[in-house]
Amino acid sequence: MADAALVAFLRSWLPRLGLRWPGYRKVRGIIGKRLKRRLAELGVPDLSAYEGVLVRDPDEQARLDAMCRIPISRFYRDRATFDVISQRLLPEAAQRATARGDNAARCWSAGCASGEEPYTLSIAWHFNVAPGWPALRFTVTATDADETLIERAKVACYNSSSLKELPPAWRQQAFFARGPLFCLTNDFRQNVHFELQDIRRAMPAGPFDLIFCRNPVFTYFDEPLQQRLTGEFNSRLLPGGHLVVGSHEILPGAASGFARLAPGLPIYRREPRDP
Ligand SMILES: C[S@@+](CC[C@H](N)C(=O)[O-])C[C@H]1O[C@@H](n2cnc3c(N)ncnc32)[C@H](O)[C@@H]1O
């Protein structure tokens, strides 16, 4: 498949799905391979013939949308950010939950892939926070639009490459070997609840102390969708709560109600609202 044809196709179709071309520039090879496979399955000769199928068939548009999801993730992904999360954001969430008389601190991992991010939070809480707040529960709601990923997340077994950024002591204590895979023990799984949800259509009610939306929305979604979802995140955060985005992501220009925690950190604090 010629790169120029792929680029023209993506530039034309991504906006119709609420997605943006600049987010896909670097990963277009992945989408190109998926499209090539799909064209072969359908017996369609090229992308312009495939456009005809898309125009006629809304189900095929949903399939294209699914082909545009990028499932890359790792435990403790972006170490510098996770250091701040585990040493500062989680203990602060514990303090706020205790101060408001709550029995739990609550997080949402939006676009959780195969569970690497929500389980990292569970592990970090267990080792860094739980010893100081033994009576406080920690819950993570983890959502993704991809059913296969959610099912994989529930199984919670991973290749060693998924664990390479996790602190070695945590890796040793949280996982057991099963053949070539490393499986998470039950202690770290029971407080993580997975739901199949397309964030454009549904999301958990909350409210949450922390929301993680790292690498689906602010890279791949178009600006109007980013604006709308930023507002939805804001309304689901408890006072003092934080929104964490991907390390190369920033909130859209006109987003209000958030202040960046520090320059260069992909973490935003919910600003106080008028009473
Ligand atoms: C690049 S991964 C990021 C995983 C994790 N948050 C991280 O940063 O390591 C993006 C995830 O977002 C999910 N995703 C993409 N579009 C979505 C949508 N509309 N609703 C919910 N999840 C979506 C994908 O299936 C994928 O698992």
C-alpha cells in the first residue's frame, strides 16, 4: 500500500470519526498493516475501492474506528510521571479521602489497554500508601473500548517487556511466573474493576480523586472532542483532584478549570469552583 495513498485516506477519514491526523502520523504504519489485512479479507483491491465500502456500510466505519485504536502500554509507563503519582498524588488522595470522611480513594483509568496502568496504580498504592492508611480502601475503575484488551486485562498475565519499567522489588512481589508470562497476584487485582466503554459515548459517574487519560484522547481525538471530554473529566473530579495525561500531551488551548501542576509535568489540578 503506497504511503501517499494511506496518508490521503487517513486525512480524509480520521476527521469523520472524530480523530486527528497529526496523532497518527508516526503510527500510520500500524494502521496501514491493519488496512491491508482488511482489504484482503474483503477482496477489495485498493483504498479508493474501500472508501466505497465505507460510504455504503456504517458497520464498516465502526470497524475502521476500531482499527484506529493503538493499544501500546506498559507498567509504570513514563517513569518520571509515575514517580510523582506514587510519591505525591496517591498519598495526597489518601489525605483528602480521609479528610472528607470517605472510606476509599477513587481513581479512573480511561483507555486502560490491557490493565497495565490501573494495575500499576494498585501496586503503587499497596507499597507506597497502604502501610500509612491501613483502613482506607483504594478503588480503580478501568475502561477501554476494546473488548479483547479488557478480557486480557482481567487475565492479568504479561510478557516481561511489559514490566521492564516497574521497580524490580515491586515486580518480584506482585507477580508470579506462569510459563513465559508474569501473572499479577490477586492482592493487586481485587480493587480494580474493568468496564467496556467507548469514552465518546459513556463514562463512569465518579466522582474521582484521580483521573488518568494517558494517550488516547489528547493524542488521537479531534479538538472539539478533546474540549468536551476535558469538561467531563473536570466535572468528575473531587475537589483537589488531578487529571494525568500522556507525557507528550497537553490539554486543548481553551480548556478551563485546570491548572498545570508544574511546567513539563503532564499533570493538571482541578481548580476550585465557585460555590
Ligand atoms: C495508547 S493506549 C494507552 C494505554 C495507557 N493509558 C497508557 O498510557 O499506557 C490507548 C488506549 O485507549 C483505548 N481507546 C482508544 N479509543 C478509545 C475510546 N473511544 N474509548 C475508550 N478507550 C479508547 C485503546 O483501545 C487503547 O487501549
